[in-house]
Amino acid sequence: MQNLFVAGLGMGLVAAVMASSPEAQAAPDRYVMDRTEDGWVRMDGQTGEITVCRQQGGKLTCQTDLPDGRAAPADQTRIDRLEERVAKLESRLQAGAAEKEPLPSEEEFDQALGYMQRFFEAFRDMVRDLQAEEKAGGAL
């Protein structure tokens, strides 16, 4: 009875793991599961990838069987994309560290401050004009 419970638990665990994967959620008919003597075999209908899952010592282990030991095609593509992104980010980080811009000079700072001061004075004057029109009974 205990073996049936463990087998049922293992089967439920396999189903839960497979159903929670992003691939299974994206295409529910993509994978086919078959029971074997010592576990489960999952076939990816899109890529043909075979994954063998076995229960050993109370743990469920899954292994993708590829002849040369490389990662599954979908996994390898994802790994390649991630490595490319990391390389780009690292190069941008290095370039950014090498190209630090100096602070503006006192003259540039005073010029920018003058622009801001003129802007705020013009804005303040516009608000005052609108308030004066409103008090005089003018419609907005």
C-alpha cells in the first residue's frame, strides 16, 4: 500500500512539475507522457526531445537523453541568448566606466542656472497675469 502511495505521489509530482513549466502552459498538447517500468518518459512533440524521469530514493530525477551530452536544443538556444545578453551588458558596463563625463565647469553651471532662472521668472509672470485676469472678472 505504501508503494502505491509513493508511486501515486511520484506520478502527481511529475504531472505538477510538467504542468508548471512555461512550455507546458504555452502549448498544453506539446508533451506526451508515458509510464515505464521505473518512471516516466516525456516526449516533446515540437522538438522530439525525450526526457526520462525516474524515482530514486524518494526523489524524482529527470534527464534529457541526448547522444553527445549537450543541452537540449531549446535549452541551448536559451543559454546562447543569455550569454549574448551578458556579453553585451558587460561591454556596455566597461564602455560606460571608461567614458565617464566630467562635471560641468563653473561657467556652464552658471549658464544653465541662468536659463532655469529666466524660465521660472517667465512662468511666475504668466501665473500672476492669469490670477490678475481672474480677479478682474475675465473668463479663462
